[in-house]
Amino acid sequence: MTVVLPDSGHTAERPSWDCRACGRPWPCDAAREGLRGEMDPVALAIYMWVNLEEAVRDLPPGPALELFERFIRWTR
């Protein structure tokens, strides 16, 4: 999936999945706000699911619920 969004600097640094601009876990609050403003809710949920799948490959094993909260729940 290719999504072109304005570059706010609040993008994911891989493989850590921390924000390049503020260092917080991505998507940080600023990234979430920007993504909500640029995408309709369904496209946003799909986009974040794709990111979740990539993060699962990059990050060490951890609680699935934690990643769901971080990447998906806020998109509702």
C-alpha cells in the first residue's frame, strides 16, 4: 500500500518504530493528529494495520494487545 502524506517529520524510524521528530513510540500524538486529518477513517485503519504488520516483523516479541492499542485502537 502506498500512501503519500505531507511530511511533518513525525514518521516512524525503523526498525525501532520510534518517531523521528520527537523520539516517542510511533505513531506519536502529532503523527496521529496528522494522519487523522489526511485520511478517511477506513483508509487510516487499513494503513495502520499495514504498519502494525511491519512493526511486528521489526520489533522484539511483546504483548499483542500493546501493539493493537498503539497502532489500531486510536483509529476508531
